[in-house]
Amino acid sequence: MNNMLVPVFTLKLGQKIHQKRVTIGKFDGQRCCLAAATTAGKLFVHNPHSRITEGGRVTTLNTDLSLLNINQQVSAVCAGQLGKMERDVLVIGTPTNILAYDVQKNSDLFYKDVPDGVNALTIGQLGSTNTMLAVAGGNCSLQGFDVEGNDLYWTVTGDNVSSLALCDFTGDGRNELLVGSEDFDIRVFKDDEMISEMTETESITCLCPLGGNRFGYALSNGTVGVYEKSNRLWRIKSKNQAIALCSYDLNGDGIDELITGWSNGKVDARNDKTGEVIFKDNLPTSLAGVLKGDYRMDGMEELICCSVDGEVRGYLPASPQFSDNLMGVDVAQEALRDLTQKRQHLLLELKNYEENMKVSQSMQSSGVVNVDQSKLGIIPANTQLQTSLQVSSGSEHVPASVELAISTSNEMIIRAVMIFAEGIFDGECHVVHPLPANLSSSLAIPIIPPRDYPVDLHVKAFVGTRTSSQFHVFEVTRQLPRFALYKLSSGNVVEPKSSVSFHINDRVNRVVLWINQNFLLVDEIEASNGQLDVAFQSLRTKIPLIIRMQQNGNITVRTDDMELAADIVQALSTFLKIEELQTTADFPYQMEELQNLLQKVDELHSAAQKLTAEMADHSNLIRSLVVRAEDARIMGDMKNMRRGYMELYDLNRDLVNGYKIRCNNHSELLSCLKMVNQVIQRAGNLRVGKYKANMISSCRQAIKSNNMSSLYKIMTAGGQ
């Protein structure tokens, strides 16, 4: 089986390419063309087979290259078929708009305002929709447009969308939408319902379907990996950043490998199941995109790598007789290097054992009967490492935390501890080195989870005697419960004004079991007279949380934190395997906040329209002033010419100031829209299944019609 790729063509386009803003499409229905955004705010199309008609948005640079004038910053590009068209459409996203452009006819299919902006694009058939959609991810929202620009799909997500992909996640033959966002989550949407969520350690920068229910992902910290449904198969971390991902079958086995383009110019292919590198090459500069397509029109699909300096390199699998290539030598050398490193580690370990034996034998030959085992780095055979977790309320100068207590079962001291955990520490792990004067058999390490999510703590402890130069490594894994930073309250608790209520067909003991598993308790709680009434306090926000359940299955969760209430509902529904749940919610503080936000959005929209009108008036005035000043110059009237250009100078300064005000207005508007979308998402997470999707859809209709009373009823009752 061949695991090699060989370059088959190289192009120098002479245009700088913006990272992650490059795509490939058959804009005439037959021949592949490259389209990419340049660092100068333009967008070019490279068509080596025919010339694009000039005029409109198109300016021809040479026989192969045409420039499209977008007149805005390009934030995302994608190519694919929309509607019943047999050729691909170029879809372009900007911070405020989305444009569908027919390259073949040199005409716009639609141009729509998108207040939430466009950060990522993908094209395809989503779920039960019977038409191809251009799906745009923006400021906490997702929108899908058909070929006519109709907004057929809309929902909200947790944070700014950074990547999108379509994948048959459930294996039912229909595509689900994979959404990567800046809050470290990968969410899976079946139509407009979120069916799965995977939390990573950094913001998700790339997503790539690999066939079936597998997909690759990349993070902003240099991590690349593969998921199969919700199970992560593997991941690796590099000091460089992964710019682009692509799937490509380079060995002919019918299964796509994961191709990664890196910021240092490296391109590598990894086995989708193990992450093993089976091919790599280097370009002179950072990658801008990795694509695939039949660019040479010879019936074979090439792997196409584009660098930021405009170099395009195409690869094909090498023929079986092409065995003496550099890639194969590199793989063999890497394998030899790994084996050599393992050999050195084993030799070092063997040397340590031999030195210990020499010391022991020399002591015994000198007449020392009881050899000091500590000098040999030997610890008692019955030494064990014990761990426990408990909540620490903190103090005025010490923040609240979960305290991980580690101790040995005898007098052996703990020299160092390493804790590996996802999303808790600033780096990959947390290392604790007690000072020599403070060495003991026990150690307490504070851990502060940034949010409510279950985390596995992988602990490695170095254990030995005080005089040891060599230590034994103990490895222990403990799970941090989802709601670890909540302390059980005793006595009277201030009753929160906000609440969510619902009914389940389950016993109280099942909910008690869920609480014991998801909260960090000293002693397990029990139901009293078939009812549950338990109160906690969040050590992170100091907000109380009360959970009550009656014998008839009615549950009330009282807290003024809507996000916490939503997390409780979602976690309990997952534990009890509830697929659909309708709730009644009452969050007066959030409703007041939402009303203020929507009022501010209206004011910002009005201000933006006023500023736009003023800039248009100034533009018309500039044109007339330029004509008058030039007429005065031609006629030799220097006085009026000087006056005209002074007025132009003042007007230009006003235009620049007005533009800065517009920019600030737009930034504030985006911030407000993000908060509105987040409130809607939290309200949606108070429900499960179809009730969640219906509520989000109804909220959008109410906001569009500016019906605040209807919006309050929808968020309270869960639908219209």
C-alpha cells in the first residue's frame, strides 16, 4: 500500500492569500477554479481553463487571474451548489453581509445584511431541509440561505462561531451541522436542535468531515485530533498553529486521511484512527488553505496546498514503483529516531538499577548489615498513594477552590506532583514542587474550575524518602464532578426570585443519586419522606441554588443564574435519558436585562442609519466642492480655489470622524446582539428536544416583530 504523495504542479499566483479564506469550485460546472481573499481586501479567482467575463465586479489581471471587487473586508469564502444550479456558486462573507456570486455569469445571486456578521461558511444540505443552503456562522448565531437569499435556517449557539462543517454525525444518512466556537465547544445541530456537545481546551479554529461519523478538528493552541461521534480517537499538540484541515485518501484504501496545513509551512497527513504521520512536506511560508479537486482536468483529484505568498502546489499519490522518495526516507528516519530514544531511556533506567546494586553490595561487603534503603531510592512495597477532593470556601485573600489532598500511606514524602486536566490550568498541566523544608507525606493542591463541567484529573506523584535522588512515580485518576464549586448550605437560605419548574416520570431517589454524583459532598444526601429539598451556594458567584422535588415528580430549580439553571436541566435530562422536556421558567432579572438590550439595539440601529445618511450627504457635497475648486483653479481664481480646498479638508475630517463613530457603533451593536443571542440560548437550554428548538424559533419571530410581551411569554412558557 502506497503512503506517498508527489508534487505534480506548482503555481506562483503573485497574490498574497489570506489564511483560511480560500476555496475551490466548478464555477462553470466542469472545471475547477481557485478563489481566495487577498490581504489587500480583494478576492481573486484563478481560472486556468477560460477567461471570466470582465465588467461589473470583475477586473482581469491576466489570462488566468481575475479580481473581484467586494469593497468590504472578506471574513469567509466558500464554494458549492445552491438550489438546482449545476455549477458552483461563490459565497462570500463579510463582517456585515453575505454575498452569493455567480462567477460564470458575473452577477450577484443575492446580497443580504447579516447583523451578526459572517465568521465561517459552509454549503450543503442540512438535516431535513430539501434544498442546498449556504450556512453562515457569526456572532453567537447560525443562519442558512437558499439560492434566492431566503433565510430558511436560524438558531443560536454559545459564542462567536469560528468554524463550520457538515457531517453525518448520527449515521442516519442526513447531515448534521458541526459548529466550533470561541468558548472551546464543538456543538452538533440536527436541524436547529443541539444533540451533542464536546468541550475542548481552546477555541476551535477548523472542522473537517472525514466520512461517516468521524471528523477532524483543530484548536488555536496547536492541537489537532479526530472524533468518532462524541468519542475522541486521538489528538496531538504542536508548537505551531493548524491553519487548515482537509480529508484526502492518499493510500487508495477508500478511507480518507486527515491532512493538516500548519503556520510554519508544513503539510502532513495522519492516519484517521491513530494520528500516525504517514506523509509530510514543507512549503516556504505559512499555509493559507488545503483543498482537493481535479485542477488539471485529467480525471484525478489532487491535494492542493496554498501558501500565504500565493504559491499553489498540487499532489497526487505516488506510483508503487516510486519507492526511493524523500518522504519514505523521512518516515523511516523518524521511526529509527523514536526507537533510539526509547533505547536511551531503557539504558538510563538500567544504569540506575546497576548503581543501586553496586552501592548495596559495597555496603554489605563493608560489614553493614542493615543497608539504608533510602539511599538506594527504594520505598516500602506497601506504599500507596491516597487522594481526596473537598470544597474550600476560601477567604478574603484566597479564592474558593476544590482542594485535592494527596498523601502516602506511610512516612514516604511527596517530592513533586503533576496534574493533567483539560481546560483548568493555563498550560497543559499544573506542577507543584514543595520546598525542601516543607517536604511531607501529604500535600493539598487548590484547583479552581473556570466553569461547570466534569473534568478528569490525571495525577502523577513522585514519591520517595527525604534523601532519595530517584523517585517512584504513582499515577492516579480522579474525576472532578460537574458542579464541584457548590457548597451544601445549612440553615435558612435566601430564596431566589427566579426559577424553572418541570415534571419528570422518575423517582426521587434517581434525582438524589444524580446530585450525589454531580456535586462534591462530604456526606451523601438522602430524600426525606419521599421528597427532596436541598440548597447549595455557588462559591464562584455566591448565588444560591435550591433544588426541590415532590413525590409526584414535580421539580423546581430556584436560582437567579439562568445559565446555571439551564446546566442543571441539561445535566439532569442527560442522566435520566430524557429526550424531550417542557419547562416553565420565570427569570425577571434576565427579562429586564433583555428588554434593555433590545432597546439599546434599536437605538444603535437608528444611530447607524442616521450616520449612513450623513455620510451619503457628505459624499455628494464633496463631489460638488471638488468640481467648484477645480473650476476655480482652471480659471485662475486662487482665492476661491483655496477656500474650496479648505472646505474639502474640513469635510474630509468630518467624514473620518464619522467613520470612527460608525465603527464604534457597529462594535457596540455586535456586542449587544451577542448578549441577546446568549440570553435566547440559555432560555432554550431550559428545555430539551423539540421544545428547545420551538422556543428559539419563536423568540426570533418575536424579536423580528419587536413584540416584547410575546417574547416574555415565550421564554416563560416555552413557546407561543
